[in-house]
Amino acid sequence: MKTYDLIVVGAGIVGAACADYASAEGLRVAIVEPGPVGGGATAAAMGHLVAMDDDPAELALSRYSLELWESLSNLPQAEFSRCGTLWVASNERELASIPAKRARLAAAGVETEAIDSDTLYRLEPALAPGLAGGMRVPGEAVVYPPAVARHLVDRAVERGARMYSRRVAHIEYGGVRLDDDTRLQGPALIATGCALAQLLPTLPLRARKGHLVITDRHPGLVHHQLLELGYADSAHGDADSSVAFNVQPRPTGQILIGSSREFGSSTPEVSLPMVRRMLARSFRFLPALRQLDALRIWTGFRPVSPDGRPYLGRVPHEHQLWVAAGHEGLGITTSLGSARLVVDQLLGRATAIDASPYDPARVVA
Amino acid sequence: MNEYYDVLVVGAGPAGLAAAQAATSHGARVGLIDAQATAGGQVWRHDVRHAAPSLARRSIGGALTHSRVDWLARTQVVAVETGSLFVEDPRRGSRLDYGALVLATGARELLLPFPGWTLPGVTGAGGLQALAKQGWPLAGRRVLIAGSGPLLLAAAATAKRHGATVLGIYEQAGADAVRRFAGSLWRWPAKAIQAALLRGQLAGVPYRCGSVVRRALGDSTLRTVELEGPHGIEQVPCDQLAIGYGLLPNVELAQLLGCELRWEGAHPQVSTDIWQQTNIDTVYAAGEVCGIGGRDSARVEGAIAGHAAAGARSAAMALQPRRRHARAFAEALRTRFALDARVYALATPDTLICRCEDVALSDMDGYTDTRSAKLATRCGMGACQGRICGAALAELGRFSGGGQRPPLFPARLSTLGDTDFFPLATIEE
Amino acid sequence: MNAISSIRLFVDDQPVDVPAGASVAAAIATLGISFRRSVSGQWRAPLCGMGVCFECRVRIDGIAQQRACMCPVHDGMRVSTHE
């Protein structure tokens, strides 16, 4: 039997960030991951580092995390590209929502610019005519998430963390048992994303499927991560399925096209009708996409809690059991802050931001 | 566009053409699609400067001019649903529904990495043939042919017919193996005649056994090839190197459909019964996609598949003896031309494996599974979708390929996003 | 040899005449122009000749990343390489 100060279950970007921070704080860490590092939702994600402002707690966690991401901005394999985010207003109503959005972001310390229609087309000439304007967030960036997860795990391992390429069979009192019957003793931190339901069924979590399409290299067609201002309606609505215009220039010159959200589909197969809806939406904003080639299409599952906030903290009524899961579509952005929030609580330290909105106790009677 | 065919044939090479013709002989309405602009597949590829052999002319003409055959050129399969293929041509995307589907997707070349293989001037052996027939200028160019198998003779003959100076054919198999193979040809008189003909056309062209291309050298284009033969290492200046290590089946569409595959060495091929029927009732497969067997077995299997797909099993039954005879030739070919260990050791740590994303062999060190290696290095994430590097890595015993997802080939976004592309019932917006 | 009609197209604004039915790849090679650079800047040219390897991608009639070996020429076609 091996004893650790922390057993991180899951090496997606959230688990990787937890293992990295805990090992940096001098903890003896075990990482349990049966698959490739960053091979789940992390590999499927767009890798857009973005402050979402529609929920104050989400904004606080995004903001905190974005600062932490700066420490990885020079890591070559992270492919950190500060392209900025450009939120696009389709009409006057969306344009009118921008001042309030800017005020919320400014209050959290996020710098933004209001963009009139002329400036919009100067910044992104490929956008369809007739758009009203937008808002630019110049400091935001995109990264390549699986490589970051791998880096964080490698860094933890260099500090002495031990990697177990096994599955957790059971959570047991004071530790976990692996599928080869190895028992690891110590506090466990469950960071398994959508697989949470198998280990901690008391914390409700649904899987929300998404599709992404990537094109061949077409450098210069778009310059910013482009989103429609209506994105939040798709992202946070509870519709069974929705699509939104969300397009990213990869540093390679490839264009990554999203996004779709779908409850009720649990298989990873590409749904052609969903792809069609998503692309049809993107053509309305970027007609030039129509003649480009799709190289690959893939799917992934976002872990969604009932209120859309992640579970970060101690699992109620359990001995030495912690959780960091349920980040929906913001797991890449908020991974670094999430790790600090959980590990600081585990160490009995004050957290940098208020941890109570993410307390798993909120859903457990 | 949205069409229904009783029998839809994918691939217009010898197998697909035979399938189309057989199916129409029972009154079926047939769709015949191919990604190339002209029918014939690779073996009967249209040559812009030379007339086609008479068998090719008859086979192509017989299928394409039939009133019940719709010939859809430059049409590539993008995705599948039960009973339908989604395809695109240069103008538009379409959905093609079928009663029965015949996969005659043929083969591509096995291209193995070696230092310098990315230089302009280095092509596949079949690749050079294909390019020559497209009008690629070879007159007066010094061409060296290397790799393995009878395809090298055909490539040399094509190059010579197009005016190239063929410096030599360098077969990696040893002289004994080649002699044994040649000796066994008497069982297949048509093949023996073909081989003799090729030798006639290649009078004066050196044929060297046990010879391997170690490196291709040049700055921005090929200048010199370094060979290792039974008598040591030599450097040969040349303009084109045509090098291929045989053929491997194009199973991607079959895989996407869920057809059962079996492995021949490192590479998958489609499993069928004697009717060329796969494990999916409505899907048949014929020719190279079922295992490399050459033109004759492709023709007979195509005909069997076409008859069976049209519901005429007695006509298909009559062809069984021909099928067995033709397949036996493939067996002989495979056992005689195993690849030499030297071929597997050619790539050095800095040799690029993935040519789309420029990933070197050593970049993949330390990864034990395909997915981790791919996520970390982008190997296989480029436009060829891993068709070149995936097959090479499988042959080298490094990684095996993964599953298939649409798009089957890079597809225009407008094809995937067209509103009239899918059955109306699935449109929710 | 058959009697062959010829097609005139433009590769990087240079005129070139090739036989009808020829591919864009053949036209580019006829001019002796290089095809493309790889993602790390190496020169590349067709490898497979049959639409599999994607090494021959060029811009054809305004559309980028098209396989030159799969595309027959037509009169007045405009091709541009290594952009």
C-alpha cells in the first residue's frame, strides 16, 4: 500500500493542473489516468482562454485563471497565441447589450474595446456584410490544451509525482483501489470530467456533446477568435441542442469551427445533421468558409452541473474526498484557477477568490 | 441532388467496371462513382498521350455507355448513413441512396520513409506511372525505379514509353526470390505473357535484385540516389526516383460503413464471402480492397459482386473457379516478395514520417499508443488524414491505425453544411 | 501518339500548353515550377500521383489547397503555387 498526500484521479487539464500545483506545493502526489494524458474533453476542446461574464462566479474564476495562464504563455508546446476575442453583434439589439457587458468585464479587470461596424470589417474583412459591430477583448488567447495537460503532468512527475496508468475501481475509505487491486492511501481528488458519475454519483452531472470541424491551412482569413454575442444563449440555455458561431484561427493557419451543444447523445459518433446546423450558422457570419475543406471532425463531451458551475472542493459526507469537475465548456480556461482553489482548501489556506459558489455541498442535501 | 440506385459502385477500376456491367445485365440501375476524372482505375488510367489497351477500352466503354449506368466522375465519398453515401464533385454535394453498394475502392501504394523521400523528384512507382499518364513531362529525364514487386516493371515500361531514360530497376527482393516467382508464372499464362511483354519493352534496362535505396540526395530537388546492392553502395545521379513497396487496400470507406476487416500483415483488407458480400447485407466488396490480387482477380470479383448485388447468384456462382485461380496468383506474389529487414531500418531519427505535419520519427519516441503520439506530435492530423504515415508506421510496427470518422477525405465545408444535403426529416433548425 | 488538342492555362501568370486531359500537376511540372512548401518550409512535389498524399496542393481558379493531380486542366485556368 502506497500513501500519498494527494491522489489525483484523471489527467485531463483539470487533473493535470491539480497535480502540478499540489506537487509544486511539496505534496507527494499520485496521478491515476488509464488513457492518454489530456485525451478526453481536453483533447476535444477548442482551447480558447476567455472570460465569460454572464455569471459572476464564472467570471471571477475565469479572471483568476487567465492571470495564471500568463505563466504558460511562453511555453512552446502550449502554442499560446494572443489573437484576442472578437464578439460579433448581428443586430442593434445585440450591439446595445455591449456597454453592460463591457462594464461587467471592466469591473473584473478585463480590458475590452467597443468596435463599430467599420472597425469590425477592418479587423475581420471576411465577415459577412450587414453586421452591427462588436466588442474586442485583446488580451485573450488560444492554446493547444492536450499539450498543456501533458506539460503539467510531466512537471508534476519531475517533482516526484507518481503516474498510475490504471483505472480507479473503487473509492474506499481514506483512499482509492485501482483495477489491478493496488490500493493508494490518502486524500483523493476526483477530476474525471464526465466520468464523475461512475465514481461520485451523488454529484449530478450531465454530458453535453459538442462537435468541432478543422480546416486545412488558410492563414490570414480570420485573425481573432470570433464569437456571436448570442453565444451565451446557446452555451447556457437548456435546449436539447443548439449551435452558435464560434470560429478560431489556429496558429497553424487552420480554422477551427464550432460550436454545438447537445444533451441526450452519449455516443461519440459524428452527427452529420448537427455538423450541418453548426456549419450553416458559421456560413452566415463567414461565407468564405463555404469553399474551404474540412480535414477532420470530432466530438467531445462537456461535463455540466445543474447550475453550470464546476464542483470545486470537499465532497460532503465523505472522508478526505475532493472534487474538481463539471467545468462545461470553460474547463481549459478555468483549469488553473480551479486547481488552486481546491488544493488551497485542502491545505487549509485562504483561497484567492471566494470558493463558496463552487462548493459541492450546494447540490447535496 | 438526391438519387437512388439499385446498385451503387464506388471505384471505376477493373473491379468496379465489371461490377457495374454485371449488375446492369440483370436490369439494375447502377451508379458508378470515382474520384478521378476518367474511368479505369490506376491500372487502366487514361493516358493523355497514348491509346488505352483494347481490354481497358472494352471494359470502360462497356460500362460507361450503358443506358442504365450513371457515370459520376470526380466524385468523392465524404460520409455515410445507412443506405446512403454523401458525396461531392467539384460543383456540389449530393446524397446517393442505394439498394446494394459495391466497394471497389482499389489500392494505393505502400510508401516507406527513408532519408530524402520528401524531396521533389521522389514519387511512388505507381505514382510516377499515374503522373506520366496525366502528362507529366518525362522525355529525356533520367528515371530510377526502385522498391518491390512486379509494379516496378510496369512503372519502368510507362516511363520508357513516355520518353524517359530508365537508369535501372532496383528490386529489394533477392535474386532467388525473384527467380522462384518468375518460375511460378507458368500457372498464370496471361501473367507470363504480360511479364514477357514488359521485359521486351524494357530491353536494355538493368534489373537488379537485392538492391535498396538508402537515401535520396539533393537541395530543393532530387539530384542523386544512394543504392545498396549485393556489390556495395553506389551513388547514381538522376532526375526522378520512382519507389514503391507494393500496394495496400483502400479500406477507409469500408471501415466507416462498419465492414469487418481482416489483417494481412500490418494492413487491413475487407472480409467477404464467396458472393463478395461483407458482414453488412447490402454491402459488397471486390478487387484490391479485399486483398491485393491484381487486375484479373479484380475483374472476376467485380463481376461476382455485380451479379450478386443485383440478386443473380447463379451468374455469380459460375465465376467461382476463375476467382479461385486468380486469387492463387496473389498468394504466390505475397510469399515471394517479402520485404527485406534493411527496408525497415532506412528511416533515421530525423527522417520525416508525417509529411503533412512534418513530424520526424524521433518525435514519436516515448509514446506507446497512437492517440498520445498523435495528440503530442500532430502525426496523422494533416490533409492526407494519415493515409501515408499511418500505413508506413503500421508497416514499421510502430503504431496501428485508429477508427474512421467523416469526412472520409477532406471535404468542402459547403458540402457538409448544405441545407438540401440531408433527408428533410433530420433538419431541425 | 494520338493527335492531341492542347489546352492553354496559366501557372503563376506564366502561360503553358498541355495536352487535353492533362492534370494541373503535369502543367506545373511542364513549366518546371515548384509546387508548395511544407509546414516547416521544405519544398514538396507530388508523391502518389493519385489523390492520396496531398503533397501537390495548389490554388486553382481562386480556391486554395486543391490537389493538382486530381484536377484536369481547362482553357484559361489560373493556378498559383507555393503561396
